[in-house]
Amino acid sequence: MMGLTKFSLKEKHREYRKWRKEKLFKGDVVHCTICNSNYREFGIFGNTKRNNAQCHNCGSLERHRLVWKYIQDKELINEPMRLLHFAPEKVFYNLFSDVPEIEYFPCDLFPHVYNYKGKTKIMEVDITKIPFDDSSFDFILCNHVLEHIPNDQLAMSELFRVMRPGGFGIFQVPIDYNREATYEDFSITTEKGRLKAFGRRDHVRWYGKDYKDRLANVGFEVKEDDFVNTFSKEEQFKYGFDTSEKIYHCRKPYNRK
């Protein structure tokens, strides 16, 4: 009973904070492409104190809103499909779980860290050893995952293997476009060292402009889509997009197994 009481109080505090934020930021200057909420501005996020970043309602960040807008505008989900989703963000988990046409497979190496209350179980899956048959999925979403994986080429090969011919994926990573080549140094093993070298304690590389080639090397047809710049500066601010993020839309050719 005591645990239930603590949980209830925690939920009430969370709802109060959400209500307070919505009241403080009430307005119609920005619009969340995921939950369709409107505010004066999005919230500040993270240790980097990014402005106009986090939705006060659903918690989406810049990359989530951009990817979802891309999926909507390109009409990528317009028929029944099997969808494999690595490190499932809550905003996408909620969306995909509720679409009856989607057979949804959210997964992570550490599924116990997710406390989502949805109907779809999050499976334990190692992205370098995906436990599904060849050509199993129509759509794979892998959003800011590969920068954590030491053997990213093996992970990319596995993503290619389980994608059906003609299927597609969106594989986003942080990219430093000032770098021609991806930088990685596996002698750096401490959190402090990785923070200094790669910008995050749990990252193992900085991708460069060769990210597209790394995906193509395992067989994908890769479209590096500067989708964000099809919007005006005013629209980019309105939707809270990261103006430096390109979309990496990968397809498996029909003639590949």
C-alpha cells in the first residue's frame, strides 16, 4: 500500500509539473509535429541547455519531430508493415503501438530500463546479433543508436540482413559535418575520455561525412536527405527542428537477399 501511495504522489507531481509548464508556455508560436501541441516556445533540454528543444506535453526532441514529419510528409506508413524499432523512444512507441496496420517490434539490449505502460513488450535484442530471420521487416527505425555500438559495421550488416528487399530504414546518428571521415579510437575507454573525444560519455565515435558510405558498404541504397532545409527558417523554429540534421533514408535493393 505504501508503494502505491508513493507512486500515486509521484504521478500527481508529474502531472502538476506538466500542467504548470503548459500554463507558463501557453501560446501558438511553436507546434509539436508528434502530439500537435502548441506553445510560446519549446523547453530547454539537457546539460547543453538547448533552447526550443523539448515538447512540454509529449517530451519529443528536435530529432523526433523531424523524423516524424519526414515519415508523414513522405507517406512512408501507408500500408500494413512489420516495423523493427531499436532503443524505442516513448513518443514513437506510443504512436506505433496504436497503429493497427503496424506489426510493431520495439527492442533494446537493456529492455528493463523502459517503464512504458503500453501493450507492446520491449524485447531484449543485441543489434549486432538480431534474432530474426532474413528479410523480416518492411521498416526499421534506428535513431541515435549506432554511435554507441563498437562494431557498427556488424550492426549495419544485421540491419541489412533482416530488412526485406524493397524495405527501408531511417538510421540517424550525430554527425560532425566538419569531419571528412568518422573518428573513432577504441583505446579511449573512460567516460571522461569519451566525453572529451566524442561529445558524450557513452559514445564510441564521431561520425563524419563518410557516414553515408559506411551504410552503403553493407549494401544499402542511401539517400542523404536535407529535408529540414525544405522548410523556411520560421518553420524550422516553429517545429523546433535541428537545422543541421539530415535524414538517412536507406533502402535494400530488390535484387539483394
